Amino acid sequence: MKSFNVPPQYRSPLVTAIKQKRKEEDKMKRDYTPTILPIGSLQVLLARHFGFCYGVENAIEIAFRAVEENPGKRIFLLSEMIHNPGVNSDLQALGIRFIMDTKGTMLFPWSELTPDDVVIIPAFGTTLELEEKIRQAGINPTRYETTCPFVEKVWNRAGKIGDDGYTIVIHGKPGHEETRATFSHSKAHTPTIVVKDMEQAILLGQYICEELPAGQFYTDFKGQFSEGFDVARDLQRIGVVNQTTMLASETQAIADFLKKEILMNFGTPAARSNERIADTRDTLCYATNDNQSAVAGMLEADADLAIVIGGYNSSNTSHLVELCEQKLPTYFIKDEHCLISANEIKHFDLHTHTEVTTTGFLPPFSPFRIMVTSGASCPDALAERVILRLAEITNNQSKIEPLKAQWDS
């Protein structure tokens, strides 16, 4: 796989050495057991896969190159490039400005863009409508487009099966930038609807099976279907694609459920399922699969708590948190500064969508084990800083250098 020129402040010699050794020992990526790092009275269980993915590294390289190649020019990001506050702050420090926030609220008016300006498309991609706005300002939107190739793969697959007469069902968060982009590209080819979870998929199944009045659909799925969507016509043949950062297992479960509902309703034998259901398994992102599988493998080991690192608005990171929460106390932190002391941790509560402070988060006994992983937009350097901070607050600083020496050898 291609390597990228990512600024050194995002790299970690320790994490790179760990990842490289695991890769050499497991070239086929079949071993999802965590790497155990003994640090005195602390044991860190580091997930097999975590951190920057291909799409994120690609985006970072392009964004920093845009700055280098355009001295003196105004440079804009359509919105956050990735969901990592540190990386976005670094870009802003270089003079890059955001045109809108992640919810689409304007921060800079379109009317003030000029043909001399540079606009960078974020890693999530963008809608066809916003691309056209950029063109209307006299700017080429593809010059510094950082859209993840795996997101584009979903668009291309949705377009192909849409042209073959299938309606597209997107499993994604309706307000997320990537979902909005995929929806825009898909509806240019075929009727399209977004379902956010299995609960909405079950509701959609009731419309497929005509158990609910068609007119109610337009209220239940308001803002989540393409213009002109016809319940009676457009739910006869479908293909399920995903926002690439969703839980892969949930996307597959939704696809399997809707397949069952359609085949049952139309009396189609399983052997002829492709007449009604498009095969879209190849739209699941490799990094999402790898990181989620690594967390599942990590959770097979025993530990006292888990720490997941990433931007609080990061979809893929939030799903890693959800997986960990099923087994043990889990703390979602954005950086090492959230580890206030051995007694206090500042973290994001997914259920209340607020940052909270918890006391007594470390176990009262010693030694103890902490699982650590991070989202796809989290630099390896940040993961290392969190490990070093854990060593510091547990009075194990003296054990860090021997650990580094072990992995340098």
C-alpha cells in the first residue's frame, strides 16, 4: 500500500516499531490479539490496528502540499478535513480557513470567494451541489481534493447498481458529511434513502412489506430520502451501502434484514436474490473493519478499563467506544491532557453528548491493565503521548525508556 509524506509531528517511533513488528509477524492480518506493553505496575494492551488510515494520511499529505504550493494565497477547507481537533488546529495555524462547520453552517460567505483562492475538499468528500458552488466561484474543486478513495468506491458502486435499477439504502448518520456526500452522489443515479440504525431499518421493512400506510413514510423518514421517492415503486429492488465509518457488523445486519424482508414480500427464492438485492459487501472500508476487528480481539483479553482516543465528533471512534463499553469501563478522550491525574479523567459521554470528569477511574489495586486504541483520524504520536501520560500518573515513568529500548532493538 502506498506510503504518504505525513508531517513528523504525527509520527511515533514507538508505535511505528510496534506496528511494523506486528505486520512482519502477521502479514495476512489474521491475528487480532493486542500488543501487551509492560510498564511497571501498569500493563497497556494496545489494539492490533488503530490510528491513521490510508484515506486520512492521503488527506493530510494533500492539505499540507496545498499550503506549500500556494504561498500568499487564501486557502480554504470546505469543512474540517478529518475529525481530529489537533490536525485541524495545525491546518488553521498555517492560515487555512473553514468555509463551513461539520453541520453545514456557513463560516465564510460563498460570495467572497475568488478564482485566485484555493479550496480543499475534506476526506469525507462533498456533495455535487457544493462542488458546483466552488466551480461557480471560478475554482477547480478537484485540484486539492482529499476525498478518501474508499468513500469514492462507495459512490462508484452506488452509481453502478443505481444505473442497474436498484434503489440505494445508505446506512449512515443523516447529518454526517460523508453521508450527505454519498447521498448526493447516489441520488444523481437512482432513488436513495438513508437509514441511521437497525431500528430505522426495521421501520423501513414495514413499508417494504406494506404493513404501514405509504403516506406515513414521508414523515418517518423526513429529510432522509431523495426527491420524488415513491414507496410503492422504489422499495422493490435495493442495494445497501454504508457510511464507511459505521459499525461494519451493523451495516451487514441491516443488509441481511432488508434482504429477508424483500425476498419474503415479493416471494423471490433465495437462489434468485440478486434480482431484488444488489451485492454491496465490497463497500465496507478496510480500516473500519480492521480497527473494529482489532477491538473485538482486544476485548477477548482481561483488563480493568479501556481508553479510546479520538475527536469527539469522530464517527469511527465512537463505534470503537461502543464496542468497548459492552465489556468494561471505557473512557473516550481527545488527548493526553484529559488524563488529569491518577484520580481524575476528562472524557466524552456518548450517551449525553457532553464532556464530563470522572474521579476514581483507576482501580484501587495494583498492578492493573488498560486497553488502548484510537480512531482512524488519530495520529500515532497522540497515542504515544497518552501511553506516556498513563505511565506518568501511575508513577511508572522510569519504565518507559526500557520499553522504548525493547521495541527499538
